[in-house]
Amino acid sequence: MHVNEWPAQDQPKQKLINHGPDKLTESELLSILLKTGNKAYNPVDLAKRILTQHFNLQELSRKSYQELLNIPGITESKAVTLLATFELARRILSVPVAQKIKVTDPEVVFRRYSPLLAHLNKEIFKILILNSANCLVRDVTVSEGILNSSLVHPREVFHQAILNAAASIILVHNHPSGEPEPSREDKNITTRLVQSGKIMDIPVLDHIIIGDGKYFSFREGGLIE
């Protein structure tokens, strides 16, 4: 039976309108995004099948466009809708409540950037531009890919810091492995950038590595004074 032939109170869209989105199950919410099913399943049953036989929502949100297309029942249109929805959710989670976010401890940085970086399968290295009140002005992506000293050079980092009139900066990058413990290369890069910051009079306040639900702070770890 097509979903439109169900009693109105059981149709996911009508249920959402009448009772609010928090009253819907994950499969019902997903079915609204999918819009249609396939020859074998209506959208609700297709959503249930995807979530029970393939992935939970967190795993689904990490999939690339091509990986989504490999899931039975996911068309190009459905894959695009899911990718856009998950990205919007990550951006909403990363936006601070206040207009300006004051970076006073690494937990603040982790809460803001974990939704944007923790799910990625490649390393992204960012610098956070802070003003004299330690408020975040903007962030800049310096490199993407395997983190090494050739990709993250003091010249590139402090060029961006100067362009944006930074009073200080914080370094942030993710570990796709999910484990935030710093590697030898992480430590070497941090040492070089901290030393360069002292010369440029733009101090590096911290380097925060984001893992899966956890982080490592060089300042908390005693690796930055």
C-alpha cells in the first residue's frame, strides 16, 4: 500500500504537521527525505530497511555521494537530498549561540568544530583567527590531506593570520582514525608554528586535534606553554 493510502494520522508528513517532528521515529523522518520508495518498498519501509540492514543515522551521515548510491533504493536525487540535509545539520551544530564566540578553552573549540570535521575521511587543517579579546573572528582552511610540514608551512599560516589582523591564533585539525593523540609530525608542526608565532608576535594559543567524540589539546597536554 502506498503511504498516501494510509490513514492520514499514520502518514509521516501529516504526523509531523499534527504532532511535531520529535514524535516521529528515525525511519519516518528519513522516509520524508527519501520522498519515494522503490518497486519493492514504500518510503517508510525503505527507510527502515536502510537503517536496520545497512547503517544507523550516524554511519549514514558519513557516507559520500558514491557510497550512498551503492545502497539499494538510494537514487541520485535521494543521495543529494541526504548529503545536503546532513551537511546542514553539521553546520547548525557548529554555529555558536552568540554572534561572537569567545575561545576560552579547548572544549569550546571542540564543540564548534567537531560536527564539521570529525566525520571526514581526510585531514583538514584550520587556523582560528582571534581578536584581542580572544573572540573568534573567522577560521581559515590551510591544507587538506595527509598532514605534513610541506602542506602546513609557517608562511601560509601566518600569511592568513596577518591578512585577517589576528591578535592570536589556534590550530585545529582532525584525525580520520578517530583517535586524537598527536603524532610525531603533529608535534613537529606545532613546534615550528609556535616558534614562528613568537617571531611574528602572533601567539599560537593552542593546537586542538579532533577525534571521534574526543579531542587532544596541546596546551592542556603541556606541549604549549
